[in-house]
Amino acid sequence: AQSVTQLGSHVSVSEGALVLLRCNYSSSVPPYLFWYVQYPNQGLQLLLKYTTGATLVKGINGFEAEFKKSETSFHLTKPSAHMSDAAEYFCAVTNSGGYQKVTFGTGTKLQVIP
Amino acid sequence: DAGVIQSPRHEVTEMGQEVTLRCKPISGHDYLFWYRQTMMRGLELLIYFNNNVPIDDSGMPEDRFSAKMPNASFSTLKIQPSEPRDSAVYFCASSPGGQSNQPQHFGDGTRLSIL
């Protein structure tokens, strides 16, 4: 079984401030982890993913996430928020070994204040 | 490259009517997924196909919902009869085959309103 928990359904940051969106996962086997972004009236788009190897993963638009096995976490960060980052962000988990269903978190809406 | 294409983008219909949502996945992708997104329940996987064959339909809410994939480039999700509680945004997604490390590519969704 696998699950993902996103802490905070809404996060507000000032433009230029650090963005930190939290994600904790549960998986009985090594996970594959994803962050997706959803802009209004659009589908989800992949920001970044962790499968194996380097635990710090860089994605598009200046976002990055670090896989921490000991903390079962995969938090998303960006050093400096931009107005265009306002969107909903979804963390997702699946498992290795052939195709497995993806479990999505409940999402975090990011508001960027000018 | 063209992404996942869904039609219509918006659908408003009356309760009891049949609704058909359409999806064209990215060429070469072996997996196709149908999701439903609502404020209350978030993003729910309804059904997914591999090579046009339904693999897991455990998320389909009830018999009023059905999905088909007659070929690699087309899928439909049908609701008959529709009810107001079916109002949601329905997404189609596709991914390359093989391993779970492949991301899913989402269409822009169909916003369905049942009056």
C-alpha cells in the first residue's frame, strides 16, 4: 500500500520569498515520487520526479525537491517565489517494479502576494 | 508534439441525459487514465487502460459510468444517465509503457455541469 500526505491545503508567500510545500509519503517498497503543478483551467503538468540516484532533484521553473528516506519526505522548494508560481501543487507516489497505480496527494494551493 | 486532447472542454446538460467525454492520448503512449476532480474528493482515478485493454476500473463510481478504448488513439468516458453529483472536471492522461517512473501527461480536462 502507498499513500501521500500534503501538509497545508493553502500556502501563502510573498513575492521573492522562499516557497516550501510539504509532502510525506508511505510506501512498503522504494518509491517513485513526483510533483505536478496545475494552473487554473488546465491539467496537471510534471514539475519534477525522483526515481533513483541523486536525492536532490531539480525541475522546471526553478523548483527542486529532496528525497529524504529517513523522514519519508519529498518537500518541494523554490528560493524565490514569482507571481506566476501561483497554482495548485500535487505530490504523487508510486512504486518500482512494473507499472503501478499512482497515488496523488490532496494538493496545496500556493498564493503569491505581491 | 501534440499533447493529450480532450473534448469537449465544457459540457452543460440536464439530469438524465447521456454524456460522452472524449480523449486522444499522445501517440505512442501505452497507458491511458481517466480521472475525476472535485473540491470535495480531490483527484480520483476512475479507470486505466494498457494497450487499449481496461486494467483497473475499481474507481468507476457505479454502473452509470462506462469507458472504452476502441483503438490506441481514442477513448471515451460515458455517463448514462447523468446526475447532478457527477458534476466535476474530468481529466484524461496518458503515459509511455513499461515502468512506473514515467510521468503522466494530462489533458486540459472537460468541465461537466449536470443541472
